[in-house]
Amino acid sequence: MSNVYDEQDYPYAVRHWTHPTQLGALAQLMGRAAAPFQDCRVLEIGAGDGVNLASMAIGAPGAQFVGVDLSERAVAAGRELIAAAGVANLRLECGDLREFEAEPQSFDYIIAHGVYAWAPKVVQDSLMALCGRLLSPRGVAMISYNALPGCRLRQGVRDLLLSAVAGIEEPERKIAVARASAAFYAEQWSASDNAFRKALELETRDWLGRPDGLIFHDELGEIYDPQLFSDLVAKARAQGLDYLCDNDPSLVAHALWETELWSASLPLTGGDQIAYEQALDFVETRFFRRSLFCRAGAPLERRFSPERLAGLYLEAPLEPFVDASVGEGEFAFKTAGRGEVSTRDPAFAAAMRRLGEAYPRALAIDEIAAEAPARAALLRLYAGNMARLATEPFPVSRDAGEKPFANPLARAQARLGLGSVTSYRHSQVSLEGDDTRRFLALLDGTRTIDDLVRAMSESASGTVDTGELVQAALATFALWGLTRGAS
């Protein structure tokens, strides 16, 4: 039986913040021990073609992964991909989450991204009940959803676009009419000094940058049901779950450290974390949340404790620099987004330098920061969205090794001619050109660098130094985390 997701493809992708190593790290920060990645059990609801789970499964052959989705076409494509990549520990099922059956408390991680706010109430209730029934005692469930009050603004854009496409059934025409209407209204609002119209213009221009599949299924979908954070927490508690934290660095920071806003809001919140975060959503007009839940029981300890960083890893693309803006005795670093971070603490500076030199490999926090101030400063890098935190490192380094071995999933994607492939870092990498994809597909661990040069020379022009191109490509692939680090 086909459905709307079979009529128009949805842009399925790897999402780094769904990875169990990151979910487990956040649980540890909040005082809960999570299941280790290498032997965990993971369920993804709305898994699509399973690429997000397949990327995880490649890194943990002893773990078990299950994906459920309504789209027959997406599941069929996913099964073809995981077979081509040789992923043996992932099972994709086509079906309704309300009919999914498994043993109670049989999953350590449950992921539901892009499902909750786009589903009928009965499905929302079923999803929360499923998490309450299937989450293990050391489990973490992640549910993403459109949040209030920010989504009130998106509702205004949605209203006018649904009006524009009323009566249109054919997906491509529906998307085209919606895009034309959005562009028209954004232009009309651009000349206005009215604050509400300017906000609508910005939201609409952001809307225009989204992929067609996202626009069709999400923004023009039949159901749009944003949630108050506090209401979702109440529904989780009714199923025996506790709110852990949000999978958002800025919100994690609000859980770990008391801020001026925390103090100012005490008359309203009474020091309750849930009430505080709801107030924070109103202050920041939040649009979206990725909330984590655990089984109710032992109390949570959200405030920062340096000891809870024991055993965790951090990766950060930091590059030291010196210019006229850097004062005497100051250590300054560029971040991935070309932002800057500086310190006068030599221990923190040494830790940042080591992180930058090791990237893309993650380093154990225990090895690079022994004292509490430096450990807290490193966690601030994560809170500032300048670093990733995990329970274990990915198998990457800047050295691709004597016989380079690329991620099997990425090689399968390259062979299938896909423009975007998956790295060992659980991220998407865009590849340009057939030669680039052909080269990646060759990296199966059986060829030396000389072998690779000879293979690529067959199709290269006589003026090209194939050896230099191969070395440059390997260095780039290693930095992206496409290749497994040399042992």
C-alpha cells in the first residue's frame, strides 16, 4: 500500500546528534549511565531509507539496529543500500509504529525525528507509549518536535501557502506554486517597517531554502501540531519517563549552569527545571526541540560536575592563530565556523591545541584536561557548538594508512552514483564528479597508494599529476572522516 511518502521523496539524511555516543554522553552529564554503543539496541521510528541507522551500524557490528517507516519505496531503497554496503546488523521494517511489537524494555536508544508534530494525536500518543514500553532501564529516547511559541510565526506562513495550493494534488505543481507564492509575499514584506511583517519575511525566506521533499511533507503536510515543551514532558511522565535534557548544546548549558535568567525567573519557576525551560522557550521564542527522555526513577543531577566527564571524548576543529587582536599572554583559536575562542589559561589552551592537531579524531577529556577548570572550559566548547561530545571516538585520523579503507556505506553510496555519502563521523559529505566517486569506491583496503595512482591514471589526462591528486584526495577524505584511521 502506497502513501504520500511514496509519491514524493523525503530528504532522509544522517544526523550526527542522533548518534548513541552523543545521546549517551548527554545522559552521563545528567547523572545517568547509558548503554555502551558497541553492544546497544537502537530503534528509529520514521527511519526512511535507514541511512541514519546504517551509518551507526557500520561502527558497531556487535550492536543491533531496527528501523520502522511507512514508506515502502524508502524501505526498499534502504534495503538495497544496506545490502550493497554489507550491513548485517540492521533490519528495516515497513509499517505503522502503532503496530510495531517488541519485548518490553528491549531498546537502549529510541530515535523519533520528524514524526511527532506531523502526526495525528493518536499516533503521538502511541509514540510516547511505545517509548515508555520499550525503553530499557539505561535507555535514552530522543523525540524531536516543533515547539511553541516560535511556531506560531511559522503557522502564519503555512496558512497563506496552504491557501495558495488549495485543490492542487500533484506534488511537483504543488511545490512550485507554494514556492512562487512564498517568493511573492516575501518580496511584499521586504519593504515594510512593520516588525511582524519583517519576521514573516525572514521566516519565508528561510522556508524557500528548504528541499522540495521537506516542503511537501512538512510545511504543506496535512497535520501540523506544535507542542509546548511542558505538555510533552507531562505526556512522557504519564508513560513512566523523565525528561533528561535537550539534544541542543545551548539548552544543555542552561541545564548544567545557573544563568542570570535562571535567577531572574525564580519567582515564576520556583527553581523547577521544567518550568524554567518552558519560560526559556517563551523568552527565546523557540521553534524546535530535540528532547531526551529516560526511565523515571533515580533522581537526575543536572548541574555540572567535572567528574561526569570521566571517560568522555571531545572532537573540535580548532586552529591557533596570532594577529593584532590577540593580546599578550592570550591564546586564540579559529573554530570550524570561522569564529574565535581565546583564553589566558595555559592548560585550557594546551587542551585546545591538542584537539585541533588531532581533528577529526576525538580525544579523551581525561587525557587532555586533568583539572576541573580546564574540564569545565572544554565542556563550554560543546555548549558553544564548537565541539562534539561522545562516549567513544570514531575510528578516524588524518592518516589514511598504507592501504586506505573508506566507510563501506560511503563506498556503496558512491557506486550507486549518489552525490552525498556518509562518513565514519556520522555526517554527510557531498562529492562532486564521477571521478571522485570512482576513487572513493576503490578504497576497500586492498590497494596501496601506488595501486590507487595507477588505477586513477587510466582515466587522467597526460598533464595531470595523478600522484599529487591522489594524495590530496586522501588527505581531504581523512579530514572528512571518510576513511578509517591507520592502525
